[in-house]
Amino acid sequence: MHPAPSSYVERAALKNYLLDHAYDEMFIGPGNLHPHCRELLEHFISLPLDELKRRKQAADLSFLNQGITFAVYGREEGTEKIFPYDLVPRIITADEWETVELGLTQRITALNLFLKDIYNEGRILADGIVPREMVYTCKHYRRQMAGLQVPRNVYVAVCGTDLIRLQSGEFVVLEDNLRVPSGVSYMLTNRRVMKRIFPELFRNYNVRPIEQYTQILLGSLRSLAPEGRPEPNIVLLSPGVFNSAYFEHAYLARQMGIELVEGRDLVTHDNIVYMRTTNGLRRVDVIYRRVDDDFIDPLAFRGDSVLGVAGLFNAYRAGNVTLANAFGTGVADDKALYAYVPDIIKYYLSEDPVLNNVETYLPTRPKELQYVLQNLDKLVVKAVGESGGYGMLIGPQSTKAQQEEFAQKIQADPRNYIAQPTISFSRAPCLIGDELEPRHVDLRPYILFGDKVTIVPGGLTRVALNRGSLVVNSSQGGGSKDTWVLSR
Amino acid sequence: MLSRVADSLYWMSRYLERAEHTTRLLDVNLNLMLDETPASAERRWQRALQALNRPKDTEWTGEPYSLTQALTFDTENKASILSCIIAARENARQVREQISTEQWHRLNSLYLQVTRPELQIERQAEDFAKGISSPSDFLQSVLEAVHQFQGVTDSTMNHGEGWQFIQVGRYLERASATALLLEAYHADLWEHPELIGEGYEYIDWMGLLRSATAFEAYCKVYTADLTPKHIFEFLLLNEEFPHSIRFSIDSVGNALEKIQGDSGKSRAMALQRLSGRLKASLSYSSVDEVLNQDVVGYLESIQSQCRAIHTTIYELYVDYSIQTALAG
């Protein structure tokens, strides 16, 4: 590791800023800043420490007062925490964003075609591009969706794709989230707070706005309404106040001006979905649902769910209500299927992927299984069905016993695991205590798909706030920071 | 409006009103206690407990500060101020997108003020019990916060259906609480004037007025001449004082009418009848008529009518069956 750039090193705030092989979002190398970060750094260094702390406190208080919190599972019930927030914005240039936008549009288009295909003709399976068993063994595959027409053939109306940067600075896709991606409210509130506490900095950069997100989301949802419903009643279905993302559900519903409903607010009768109002029952046309497939209809899926609406799936099948996202989209963000996405893009669009995948080994392929078992100390192993940073083995940070345990698990159920090289993804400066220190970050832009694909310029930059940690999930010590996409 | 939302707004409002009432009652009694003998203190606190409907597991043990502490901070006790604030905030959280940001901020700050940091509260609670710090500052700050919340509610929220449900919750709670308060004073002070210590009569009746923030308003109408009959008339039948039972029931009736107008229910007949009958009985009664009959029975009948209104609201707007809704 090298200490931070020479001309800045004597500045107290940077004395712990270390660079190594990982890409740094601020420094090209010792003594060398990315040009677009110069003003940002100058500004931060010029502010007295007290002032920085004061602004940080103002930001924290603002989050707490607004109730921008998430619930942590497995602890005392009702525990609310603020989502930790870092003051230093992460900057993405116009050129970089152009590539990201192009690549994500291509990816969602292809994945959407893939979903339509596997739930209908199944050409890609017949042509042997994706193995049938890969699809049919996925626990998110919903046979109930087979042969069903969805409005505009849009399965994925809202997608959050996790990107990371390699050492070269290239953005690659780490994971697609095609079921109920969350976090967009943090993207929006981070920006609001940032504008309030650093107006002078904000003004000097040409940052593209993101506040139109909720309006575009509403437009996308409206465009997916069932036919013959010109004034659709759109609602947001939330599991309720104990869900970790409840703040976000309430926030989005309020910003869009639509009702926030829970399962107990909805009833079905003759395949029509209604909500219970003080004025009797009112028909519902589009449901932006933030409840997982499994829990959404106790008749069609998990019978023990109390969050869902009995009969919802039949109403959906009858075409009387639209759900966004559709059921069964999880088959396309399966961690093992991920390895096939480049082929899926080529198959449907006859194009090369603009954004690459992280190299991925599938234990279902015998050769790769051998490789994985021999290199457990170097690889990251992920359980296909887990998310939120759980069920992972990070090879270089693991003990022999843990590696042994995973070796057995992988052999017992190869379909349930994937392995990837340990990537030291990029780091960005964060204000830790009194100093700027580099921390690993990823980027989750949000892609909206209604009558067309729209990506709001920005996203949620998640930060692994623990030194050296690669896990950015909020449940495991992650935080976030504002993400600035510059205009030309 | 979603039935669940109406339900949450109604209870948010009721719980806050309850917290305000308990807070004020404690504050008034702690203050008056300083002026009297230990013997009359016991009677006063028993009466206060009666006015709060004898919350479960709270008994008078001769220690005003520990009683205050239990009624303020004990979250095991569902009637404590803290429990009510937590419940109000929990209801607000469930309809976070229905209330204004200002409302949420005000209520959430109150919640954070009374629940966090835990250490501060514990210390405060201990000091309470020992009588070291005056609980009055704390109680005052709760009252202020609740008043601010009401102001913000009136000035930042649409005065639509949701706001009307907030009114119904507040005034229905207020009407029952005031009836209970009058009942407690009647059963004790009115029926047994001989037990009042020499020279303490004035203080006791003033306590009743102040428990309903009515002292100044009363004086404007009847001057500082405190007579039990006038006090009853004022708290029961005054048309213009916002804490009187009549004012509260009028407000409930008005809000219900607006709600019926908005939702155009013809099935609302039963509800209209209930609230109209209570309203008429308060509008056209004279205090002499009331005092010549079984007063406690009369006050209890007001409370049971309030409960009936509550139940009918639920049957009509919240808990209806799908069959009735589809048929209607």
C-alpha cells in the first residue's frame, strides 16, 4: 500500500488514505487526482473539521427526524436504525454514465425477452443456450406463469442492478435484482440532504437531477394498466410497518400520490381486486408490489402467508389487474443463471454485452467444480438462494474449517452455489471520524421499464463502512453516499 | 380513504388526546399537592386515579412521585403517557404517507424526546421517584408538543376525510375523559362536601377546572366565583369551550357529517341517530335538570353512548363485511 498523494499527504485529513491495486474513485495514483474530483477534495480539505462534523450531525438528525430508518431482523422487535450516510459524494462522469446506461438498457431488454421466452415458447431452452434444468430447478421459477400474457410483455418494470468497478476502472455487473429491488428512497433522500448541507459544492458541479424518478415510475406503472382501464387505480402493496423497507414504501407512495396498501386492505371477488375504503370497495388496477412472490397469495403460493391477498393470482391470470414486477421474475436473477446472461444478450439481441459479468464458476459443470474446490481459499462462494450478504464464503478471509464446510455443502448441492474470484472492487473516500479514508463501494442504478426503458442518472452507492470489508449490505455494516452523475 | 388508514388516524388522535389528558391531570395534581396536607393529598390522588378510570396495576401507595412515574414512564402500563405516545406514533408510522411531513416530524420528535436516549429517561425517572427534579418541566414539554402537533395538523393537512377522522378520535376521547373526570369529582367532592378541609374547597374545585384547561375560560364566563353548579354547567354544557362535553360531541357530530357527505353513505343512518341524540340531549338540557337526576348515571350514559358511537363507526367504515359492501 502506498500513502495518499504527496501534495496532499501533509494534510491531516488524508494521512490515513492508502492506495493499493484497487481502483480508487478519487485518486488515479499517488499525487494524482481524477480531474473531476479536484474541486471536491479541495472543498472538503478547506472546511474546518468542526464544520464538517456539524454538517454530519445535521445530516444524521435530519434522517432520524424524518424517520428514515430500517428495521434489523433477528434483533429486538421494532429496532430501528438510521441507514449510515457518508458525506463525500461519489462522482461518475458523463462518459462513464453513457456506457452504464447503454449496458443496463441492453441487459434489461434481453432479460425481459428471456422471461417471456421461458414462460412461453422456450426457444432458448430448445436451442440449448440455457440448460432446461437450470431454469426448472430455480426456486423462483413459477410454473403458474406459463403461457400467461403480461401487459406490453413487460415482466420487469423496476430493476436494480448492482455494479462494481474492477481495477481497470471498468464497470461490471455483480448481480441483477429483478424481484423487488429496494434502496431507491435512499438515493432520493441522500440527494435532498446533500443539497441542503453542501449547496455551494453542489452548485459548482453540473450534477444531473434524479428527482423525476417517482414521476417516471408512476408513468411506467400507468402504462402497464390492464386494457380498458383509462384511469387506472394504482397502489403500492407493502408487507407492512415491520418490513425493513417500510420507510421506502411509504416514501414512494407519498411521492407518487398513490395508496399504500397492505394485504389486509385488499380483497378479491369474481377475479377483481378491490381495496377496502371508508366508502366501500374500490377496484384496483395496477399493484406495484413490494411483497415477494412467496407471500403474495396464500392460495397460489405459500399457504401460511398472512401478508398476501387470497385470490390475487387468479385475478392477475384473468388480466384484471397488473402486478409490477410480474411473478416469477426471480428466475432471471438467479445467481447461477447470471453466468448465462452474456449468452442471453447475444441470443436475443445479436449484440455483445456492453457491461461484462464478473467471471463466475458453476459447480454444476464438473470441470468448474474441480477448480472451485481446489481454490476455495481464493474465491468468493455464494449460496444461490441467499441475499443480503448472508450465506457467503470469502475465501481469503476464511478459515480452513469454513472452507471445509463449504466444500461439503457445494458437493452436496452444486446447483445451490456459485464461485467468483475475490475482486477488490473500487474504493471511494469516506469521512471516518476526523479523516478521509477509502472504503469499498458498489453502485445500484434503478432501471424503469414501462412503455420504454428509463434510467435515472445516478443510483445508490453503497459503502462497506468497516475497514477492508467487501460487504456493502445495510444489514452488515453498510452505508450509502450520494451519487453524482455529471452532465456534459 | 382506506379503512385501515382511517383506523390508524383515529387511534393516533385518540392516543395523543389520552396522553395529553393524563399529562395535564398529573401536572395539576402535583402542583396542587404543594398546597395541602398529606391527608387531603390521598383523597386527591384517589380521585385522580378514578378520573383516569383506575389504570390496571397502579395503586396509590402514599408516594405521589412514584405514582407519577408509573403513570408517565411505565411502558408495561398501557395507560401511561409514554405508552400512549408510543402507540400514537406507531399508528402514525403506519400511515406515514397520509400525514404531512411536518406532522410526522413533530410527533416523531416527541417520541424521540420521551424514549431516547434511554439513559436520560431513566435518570429522569429516578429523579422523579426521589422528587429531586421537578417532573413539571417534563410534563409541560409533553403538553407543548401535543399542542404543536394539533396546530401543525390543522395547518398542514388537508381538511378532508382523514382530518375528520382525527377530529372524531380526539373529541370522542375528550368527551369520555371529561365525563369520567366529572363523575370522579361528583362522586367525591360533590357528594361529600363535609370531607373537604376548611379553606380547601376553592383549591379542589380549581383543580377540576385546571384538569380540563378550563380555569381561565370559566372565569371569563362566571368570574373567579367557583360554584360547583356553574363548574358542572361549564364543563358539561358550554357551547363554546373546546374541552366541554357538549363542544366535543358537537365536533364529533360535525366531523361525522362531513365524513358521511364525502363518502355518501345512506347506511349511516344508525350512526347519525346515535350522535344526533347525544348532541340534542346536551344542547337542550339545563344544568338543573341534570343535577336533579342521577348525575353519575347521566355521566355514565354519556360514556356508554360514546362507546356506541365508536362501535358504529367501526361497523360502518372499517370492519364491514365484503358482502354488505358489494350489495351496497
